[in-house]
Amino acid sequence: MDRNTFPPDLLEAQTAWYVTYGRLAAEAADGAAAHRRQLLHLSRLIAAHPYWQTSAGTPAARVALKELGRNRTRP
């Protein structure tokens, strides 16, 4: 696997994490608990993804995934 080629499900989970975080930050207290639960769920999916057990799953790859996920949420 290429150094900065992430599995689609991992990239989708990271992108969804940023979308959910943005919703949590933007909305009032209504629904905050649901957003926090979703963030925890997505965090577990990301952290436990099998990609991190490969040689490509380096700390630098974690940073690259976060940057890519964040950039996908920007207009």
C-alpha cells in the first residue's frame, strides 16, 4: 500500500469525525451527547483500524490522515 494511500473506510471515518466535531461545536447543548457518542465510536474505529498494524501505519501517517480528513470537510 502506498505511503499516503488510506483505505476508504478509514478515510471516511476520519472525515466523519471532523464533520461530527464541527456539529458538536456549532450546535447548542441539544444533541451534544449524541455527537459525543458518535465521536467516541468514530475514534475507536479509527484507532483500531487494521491499517495501523501495517508498515505504512506510522505516526506520520496518522497526521497525514487527520490533515486529509480535515481538508475533505472544507468547502
